[in-house]
Amino acid sequence: MRIRKQRGGGGGLAVLVVLHAVTRQPALENYRSNGKRRKNRNCKGVIPAEWELFGHLTALKLYPLKSGKGINLEEAEPTFLGLKSGLLRDRFFIVYDERGCFVSGRKYPKMVLITVSAADNGSFKFEAPGHESLIIESPERLSKQHYKDHKFNIRLWSNRVTGLDAGDEAAKWISQLLLSKEDGLRIGCYVPDIAVERKVTPLDKVYKNLTSDDTGAYSDLSAFLLISEDSVAELNERLEDPDKVTYENFRPNLLIKSKDGKKPFMEDDWEWCRIGDKNGPVFRSVKPCTRCIFTTVDPKTGVKNEHMEPLNTLKLYRKLKDPEALRLEGDSPVMGVNLGLYKDGNLKVGDPIYVGIVNKSS
Ligand SMILES: *[C@@H]1O[C@H](CO)[C@@H](O)[C@H](O)[C@H]1NC(C)=O
Ligand SMILES: *[C@@H]1O[C@H](CO)[C@@H](O)[C@H](O)[C@H]1NC(C)=O
């Protein structure tokens, strides 16, 4: 994603004209868009009319790099592709290997220490402790040819996903950081307009409300993950001191708390929630979030817990109950819920959260 340098001298004008012709639709616009395929969701008539206050939103978290460090925000815009704040978007960067498969903090726990920030000129800065920083230049003004030459298609769990490769310098940086060698890994960026639709089979056989419109950018399953402080507090009561966790072990986008702080795991049973006033964004719960070894990585140090906590404790009481779901997903325990966006709006820390009242007889 490097800007094409405009050469000076006699040929300059010609180069400029050609560049202009091929960049009628600048890549940055693509980067900012929410994609074409998301606009036709039928939301009318399915969103509940009645709501009950549950508590409020206590943190908003955006992870520019999948498996990288999260950024705490005071405000953010929810989109069909996840949270957005300025040029930063949730899980729009991904690391993949040379065999064409994504890699994550499960294998490279140090990834949780990588931070990404956006500069005013549209470039992105990647930083990691003890390493020089990396600048990935703005994708603005890239040519269609550049897209063709640098598009990748990789495996993300059972899906194929596409994007724009960030170039050899970025590949060298991430390979040195995680493999201590010059190559082997690469960095990719999500571009909505060249993205392919992600499949949700066979999970949608069990989770009837999960659709490909919920899948987000490079999220594991859906564009939003919600977790409750009440649930984390309940879990911590079961853990020994050195193994206690924070909500950050679970990498949610939305952290909530009930009015009295003592309503753990209520989110499991919700279908709808709205954050903010009448005009606030509306989300639908599409699947419980089944958890893996990644929850054992300390988000501050990038080191796995030596007692495999909190995963071992969660397995004692938080397994899936539905036999069909168990057959599909195995015995991974549940913590948090995956949400899809049904109505736009804005999010602010401190906003009230309401749960939709669904007519049981319909
Ligand atoms: C954009 O800003 C960053 C950070 O200030 C800088 O390192 C980079 O060189 C700038 N890029 C361009 C093309 O000016
Ligand atoms: C899906 O949504 C319907 C209402 O449209 C609801 O009755 C049902 O419980 C939901 N299914 C699941 C698996 O959440």
C-alpha cells in the first residue's frame, strides 16, 4: 500500500494523467466504505418495539489489527463491518503466512502487544515493544493495477477472505517481530469493495439468526462481541488470585455492566439490545461466543497463563447446552455474545443499554 511516486521531468505530466485516469475511485474511499452487499438487510418489522433498561456501556474497544492490542474509545460508530473511529476500523488488518492462512495470538501471543494508530495523512503506524515502528502508507491514490497485483486470498477458519497486501517492508517487520527472520509472514488490509462474502454454514443450521451480513471484516465470527462486567466478576470469584482476569482477556468491542453489577450471564438469553436513546444502534445476538486458548494470554504481557486459566475454570460450568451446538462446536466454553448490527447510530461510553422485549407467543 505505497503511494506511487510521481516522477518529475519531461514525462511527468503523462504519468500524472494516467494515474488520474486509473484512480477515479480512490482506495481510501473503498477503505472507508461499508461495502455494497450490506445495504439490503431487512430490519423493518423485526426490531422489537419495547425495551427494558439493563445497565450501561462501560467501555468501547477497537482492535485495528486482528489479535493486536485494543484501543479504548470514548465514542465510536458501529458499522456492518464493526466499530469505526476516524480511519481506524475493527480488525481491518490481519497477519497471514506464506501458505495463505491467517495467523493469530493463539500461536503468537506477542501479537497482543502490537499497537496501530492512524496519522492525519492517512498512514498507519504499527508499534511493538523493543522494535522500530512501521509506517504503512495511506492506501489513497493507489491504482487499480496495484489492487490487482497486491490482492490476496487467504483462509480464515473455514472461510476465504480477501484484502490488499501491505508490501514487503511490512512483511519483513512482522516476520522479524514474530519469527525473528526476514520473511514468512505478511500484513494485509481489508478493503470492503474487493471483499468476498463470508459463509456461515454450517453454524447457521443451529444459529438461525446468523447471516453473512453479521460477519464483520476479519473478525472470527461476527462484527461485534459484547461482554458483561458482571460475568467477568462472577468468573473471577472462582479463580485464584494469580489467575484472575480482566475483561480484556476476552477482547470484546462492547463492555457493559448491569444496574447493580450482579446480573452475570444474562446476556446469554438476549436476542436484541439497543445502546443509547430511542435512536441508538440496535444489535441482534447471533451466537454465543465459544472461547479458546487465546483467553489465557495476558493482554498486558503477551504471555499465556501457566494454569490454562480462565479456560479450565470456564470449562467446568460454561459449556454449550444445546446438543446440536455441542456436536458442531465441541466443548469450548461460552463467554460473551456475538452481535450483528440491525440499526445504525452512535456509541458513547456511559450510554444506557436496553434489552428488547420479544413477544413470547409470536
Ligand atoms: C505520514 O505521516 C507519518 C507520521 O507522521 C509519516 O511517518 C509518513 O512519512 C507520512 N507519509 C507521507 C506520505 O507524508
Ligand atoms: C431467531 O430469531 C427468532 C425471532 O425472529 C427467535 O424466535 C429465535 O429464538 C432466534 N433463534 C435463535 C437461535 O436465537
